[in-house]
Amino acid sequence: MCGTAGLFLGCEAALTCPLQLLRSPDAEAADQPYSSAFHSWDEKASVRTAPRRVLESPLPAHPFPPELVPVFRHPLVTQLPEPQQNFLLAQHLYRYLDFTTQLELVVVNGALLKLALQAEYGLSEPMRLDALRMMCDESYHALFSVDMKLQVTRAYGIAAPTDARAWFLTRLERLLCDMDPTAREVAKLLFVTVSETLISASLAEHNRGTAAPAAVRDMLQDHAIDEGRHHVFFAYFAKHLWARLDTAERLHAGRLIPHLIDAFLSADTGAIEGDLRSAGLSHDDAHQVATEIYLNGDVARQKRQAASRTMRYFAELDAFHDGSAQAELVRYGLVEVT
Ligand SMILES: [Fe+2]
Ligand SMILES: [Fe+2]
């Protein structure tokens, strides 16, 4: 299988890899020199230098900062007894950690594996070495996410759902299933580029809270610093990839990118409503909280803010010049409609 699981090695599709198409860059959009952000990776990467983050004792009252959990802006939630509030905070943290684990292992490392090992992607040797470094980083991010989830579960006695599939994976798979192999491969690379340039902003946001255990904040900080280097790589990779797409592929990509951004950033409101019901809210109250918190102008504005840098990279490549791409930006709330 050549796909999101990253099992390219040894698969039959390797012989007819659709990414053969990425061999010849458009002369007008030829690559600029690559400047690696990984020169001091051995001294700075979390996987090489950071200690294991261990929950401190005594534990803070909350497993995660309430100010960073959107539903805690709603009075129906802040009126709940503390054990139920802590349940919701822990579920938010678990969902984030599950999201991270699945993103790193299933999507990002799947793409990095190919970038590192296959010359057909046209990457220079320094870029392929950096792709390998990022695979080490991402594997470690998945490891410390699972480690922290288990620590929080044990320390706070709040169990996580057993089958917490990240919502973005379902949305991504729905998108990919109707595409031909070449379009699917390009879409996966675009999704990783989008996620790796969005993720450092979202991590910085998560690290602002002060009420969480120091170990949780340190883990988020470790991740954010590593992702800063990844961001630099993928900002360059966006140009590299774009230069290898033909006109039709660029048109398709321009329409797709808003959907990919939305798939990454949108909250799983169905799962959140389920958590709220488990915390004691009625079906109607849970729906009311999710609707009032997530379907309002503030969330749309935050999404535009989080996506602004990623969108700028693609706008500089003229990805959104077509009217249908503009319509998709509007559809997903990524441009303000006046
Ligand atoms: Fe990561
Ligand atoms: Fe990353």
C-alpha cells in the first residue's frame, strides 16, 4: 500500500509511483537554494536532548488549563462540579494527544519516509537528511504524547475513550478516496505541508496556559521548538512541490488547500458534544454549548489567524488566483466576507 500509513517500502506501487511526475520542475519556478534549519539538530532536538517529562507531585488541580479549552467559556460548563470539569479538561488533552500521535505516525511520517528515501521526489541530499531527522522528531512526539496520556490517566484517574480516531483522518480519507493515484499523492503532500506550517502556531497557543502540570507544558514546549524547524523545511517544500505541478494540478491544488486547512483546524464537535454529555449535560445543553462556542465569529476569526501564514505561502505561489479556489476560501471561512 502506498498511502497514509507510510508503507511505501516494498509495495508494488513503488514501481509505478505517481510521484514520478514530480521529477521535472517548472523552469520559471525553479528551486531557490535550500537553507537547512537543522544544523544544530543534534544539540537542540527534543529527541536528542530533552528529558522525559514526568508529572510532578503534588499535582495541579487541573490536568490542562481551562483557559485553553474553548467550552470553558460557556457558563453551562463552568457551573459543573470540579470532577466533571476535570473530566472535560482531560478529554481535551487526550484528544489533542491522540490527534498528535495519529498525525505524526500516520500522515507526516508517511510522507517523510518517501521524501527521505525516494529520489523521484527531487529533493537534494541535505533535504533528504532533514526529512530523516524530522521522522525521528515526529516519532518522538508520538512517543511522548502517548507517554503523557498514560501518565495523566493514571495520575488523575480519568480514563480516555478507547477508540479516539482523530477527526482530521476521517475527513482526509473522505477527500482522498475519490482521487486518482497522482492527485491523491499530491494531496497528501499538500496536507503535510499545510499541517506542518499550521502546527507551530497551534502549539504555541497550547503552551500559553499556566494551570496545567509543568510536565504537560514542557512537553508542548519541546514539541513547539522542534516544529519551528519543521515549519522552515515545509515552507521551502511548498515551493519545491509547486514547481513540479502542471497547470491542471495547480488548479486542483488551489481548490483543495482550503479544504485541507479546514480539515486540520476544525474541531470535532460531535466528539466534544459526547464529552459534554458524559460530564452530565443533557443532549440539548451539550449541543447548545458546542454550537455557541464553535459556530461563531470568534472561532472563524481564530481559524483565519491560525491559517494566515500557511495561506500566505500558497498565495505567493499564486495558488488561489482561480475563482473556484477563491470560492473554497470563502466556503471554509478562510477569507473575511464583507
Ligand atoms: Fe511533531
Ligand atoms: Fe513536524
